[in-house]
Amino acid sequence: MAEMVFVVARTETGGYRARALGEAIFTEADTLPALREMVADAVRCHFDDRELPGMIRLLTESEASTAGPPLRTALDHERAE
């Protein structure tokens, strides 16, 4: 898979939630840096190494319709090393 897109929204408690488009992957965290790590972990748990996406894109709900620039995740960082 070349790319996986998550839509990010604020929660009622002030944290963040992310849901994948096209896959049943959901996660939440208190901060955006923590959410990036949670998304990367959820993707690693959902796919085996051969199926991991090459890029994970996190978009806010408002960016989702315009496909804004990708935010790097912990998974991207691991691949770069």
C-alpha cells in the first residue's frame, strides 16, 4: 500500500482522535505528538511488514477535503533510520 490517510479531529475532552479512510483503524491520544505515535502503532498492529503503507498522512477534518501536506509519523521516522 502506497499511502494511508487518517482524518484527525478534536475530542470533547480536548484530546485528538484519528480514523483511517478505507480501513477499520481508530485511535485517540491527548496530544498531536502522542496521536502520531498511536497511529503508527495501530498501523503496525493492523498490517504485517509486507503490507505497511509507504506513507501515513494525518489530515484535520478541514484539510481532508483539500488533501493538505502530510504530517510525519513515528513510522516514517523508523523507516528513515
